[in-house]
Amino acid sequence: MKTNDSALEPARITSIIEKRLARAPSEAKTAFPAVLKQERVSWATISELDYLMVVFLTAEDEKRVNECISKRLNPFLGLITTGPQGAAFRVEKSRYMTIKGCNVSNSFALSLGPDSTILLEDHHQLIETNDIGTLTYTVPLAYIISYGDEISHATIYEYLEGLIAYSTNMWREAHG
């Protein structure tokens, strides 16, 4: 599933995910988050003007995301702003930022500046809107990379691969 991916090569993203995560050795997968241990690993690639997000989905999440896309709604409303709005976290020119186990209500979670790589794990978002009411969702796992002076459409794949390698090393170390 993709949105706005005209400048990206989805096959390259798929290849990186398959190599680093989906086809990882089973002993390595024991340390992975639950969303990557599912029988069928599912993800969405969200490509925006200022950033790329690869978000992994449970079957329930996948249904919700598809419904939002079919209704032309942002499936991750309130998660990221690149504008002047306030947010729980401001990230700019940061590498391997890890945000894990957060709950954000009625605020953007991330104010995203240029040249950043972010690992988002087990994030819970609640946002109340006038149009569609209250929306709640969880992001089990997402890789977020913002474009800037150093990170471009040409180099995004290397940054994605580096961020995924960082996360798998971190999980392995935490798992013992």
C-alpha cells in the first residue's frame, strides 16, 4: 500500500524490508516487535513532500488504514506536522531518534524538521476532530525519514536501511 510515491522506487523499499526484516533469521526475529512476528508482515509506505514513513501494520491496523485511504482521510491524523503547529516532540537534524511507548492526545506527536531518522515504536494517538469525531490508533512500528540538505530522494534508501539496521541491533541487544 502506497501514497504519493511518484518520486520513490517502491521495489527498493520492499527489497530493504524483505532483506532486513521479513527474511531475517528466526533467531534474530525473536527480539523483533510482535508486528514483525506475524505470519504475514504488512506495511504501508507513506511518501510526503517532506518525509517518508514506512509503518508496519497488524491486520486490524491494515483494515483501518485502507478505510481511511478509501475515504481520502489521513490514516495517521495528528501524528506528524511539518508546519508551525506545536507537538509533543520536535525532531530536527537527528539521527536514530527512538520514540517508544508514548501516548499523545489532542496534539501532534511529532513536529518534523529536516534531515532526521526516527524509529517510532508502540505509539498511541488520540485526536478529537470536528469532522470525523474522535480517532484513536496505535502505530506498532514505523520508520520515519525526513528530507533535507543531507537526505534526498537519491539517498533515502541508504538512510532507511541504516535505520532498520540500527533498530534490529537495538532489539537484539535489549533481548540479550
